[in-house]
Amino acid sequence: MSENFQKYSKLLQIDIEHFEDFFSLLRCITLEKGELFLKQDDECQYIGFVKHGTMRSFYISESGNDISFNFHFINQFFADYESLLYYKKSKLNIEAVQRTELLILHKEDLKKLYEKGAYWQEFGRKMKEKLYIDAKKRIEDLLYYTPEKRYINLMTENPSIFQEISQKQIASYLGVTPQSLSRIRKRIFIS
């Protein structure tokens, strides 16, 4: 337990007294590149935590376009929380961008933790606050910044993304066509 506690307690923000309760409920799984964690129209059953690799959340539009919504990197939680919390069919797909190791927690186990008391309710609140802030940041990026600025921010925050994720998926995430992304990259690297 001590190795896992040292590795994950700070990231998960769990004290030693509660860590074993939480960690015993987690399962470790590996997804291969392109393998789905969640498929559109299924109900989300798990919260995932990336141990190694990268995950991508994306929508398929009515016209059949693949629209990248978010990327999830090492030490990040992810799920379709609306589906998870309200037992709704998901509009999202979540896939492994590369071979990815995950820790997963079933939603019923999370609810059991919440029922154990205030500590776990606070844990859930903090997790939801983090998700809210991440979602707000994503929306603000799309509303306030030009595609060029979004590209620069992405390069600054996640430089490894460009080795792991296709240009088409990055373009979709930025809200531009692959051709526009190519022009943006050209302008940035020339200046």
C-alpha cells in the first residue's frame, strides 16, 4: 500500500486513513489504441484515471463529423459525468489515443463511498469542482481565443500532444479544419 499511497495520494487528494478504502475499489485496465472506454448511446459506468497514455473524448455530429472535445493525460480523471450521475445515455465517445493504462472506479462504488460520510462527500465535491473548472476553461478557450492562440496554449500546456495525437484530431479540438491548422502552424513557426 505504501508505494501506491506515495504515488497516488497527492494526485487523488486522499489522506492515508481513507486511501485503502478508495484504492481497493479501483481496477487497473489497459486499452489499446482506438479502443473505446465509452461508446455514444451507452450509459457511462466508470470514472477513469489515466496512469499512462492519453484518452480522447469526442462527439460524432449529426453529419458524421468526428469532433474532439477533450484530451485526458497522465494523472487526470475523466468520464461523461452527466451520463454517470443521471443514468443518461452518453453523447460522448471516449477512446484511447495510444496504449493506455487506467485506474477505473465503478459509479456504484463511488456512491457507496459518498454514503460513508463527509470525507467522501467532500472528495466528490472537490472532484466535481475540478471538472467544472476544466469544462469552464475549455468553453472560455473556444469563446475568447483565436484558433492561433488556442494552438499556442495547447503547445504550452501539453507539448507532447503533438507526438501522440493526429493533426486531424488536434484541428477538430481547436475548432478548425486540418488545412487551417496547417496555416496556423506555418505562421507560428515562421515568426
